[in-house]
Amino acid sequence: MKPIRTPRQQYGATLITALIMLVALALLAIWAFNTSTTNLRVVGNTQARQEALAVAQAAVEQTISSPLFIKEAAAVAASPVPIDFDNDGNNDLEARLSPQPACYRVRILKVNELDPGSAGDLPCLGSSSAQSGIEVDGAAPPVGDSLCADSDWNIRAVVNDPRSNANVAVNQGIAVRSLSTDTANACP
């Protein structure tokens, strides 16, 4: 029988291996934390940008929905447009129309371009014969200018969010049909 030999010296290879594995796991945990934090920041920035973009678009829509838009575009655009996008009763962001809305083209509509059956086109038709759209005493429907014009506008809404430093500008081109007299005053 052979005697069992006990090692006289311990070299500590297991301890060194365990320390290397512990350092590797710590580095992996730090890398995972940094990656998740970066992803969270990216998502937060994207959300802030999308909220600012929604506020700018809502300001444009609110502006063009105003009944005073065609008659007094400068007055409508003079004050900032506060928007409550989360419906909590507090205005979250505000958009400014900068520069003020500008009309860049006007086209007087002809009577034969209008639809007498459309409620929106009826104010543009001047007389009752034009409103009916049918021939009167064998005469063709009128073909002259109507009482309305189509005007093309450029509206730019700017939102600056001081909390997230998101800066967004939305340019929107729109066409508006209105009475020719209103359009003549609003568009040069």
C-alpha cells in the first residue's frame, strides 16, 4: 500500500481562477447596466421628440380650424398655442407660429368647378340658378367666377421643450376655400 501524499504547498490556482471569473462577471454586469441605461435614454428622447411633434401638429390644426384664420392670420398667430397632450388639465407645451402664416397663392374658382350638391360649395354659388346647377329656360349653367377662391398657405409651428431640450419645427402647406373678399384681404 502506498501512503497518501498531502501537498505541502498550495499554489492558489483555484483562488486566482475564481477572482478572474468574478471580475469578468462584474464587467459583464456593468456593460449590461450601461447598455440598458443608454437604451432608456434613447427611448426617452424619442418620446420627448414625438410629444413635441404632436404638439406642433396640434397647433397647426388648431390654427387652421379657427374661423378667424383667413380674415386675421397675423392675429391668430400672434400668441402661442398651449397644448395639453396628456389630458390632465394642465398645458404641457406650447407652440409658436413662426413666422406667421403666409398665403402664397390664390385662385378664384369658376362656377362650373363647384358641386351644387355639396353644402360646402353652396355659399360660393351666387344665385339660385347657380345653386340648382340645372339649366334655366334652356340656358346653360353659369360659367363665370364664383364668390370663392382657393388659397394656399404655409404654416410653421415651432416647439421648444425646456425639460427634454427637444426642438421641433413642423411646416404644413394647406389649401383653404373661402369667400373671395376674405381671401383678397388676407393674400397679397
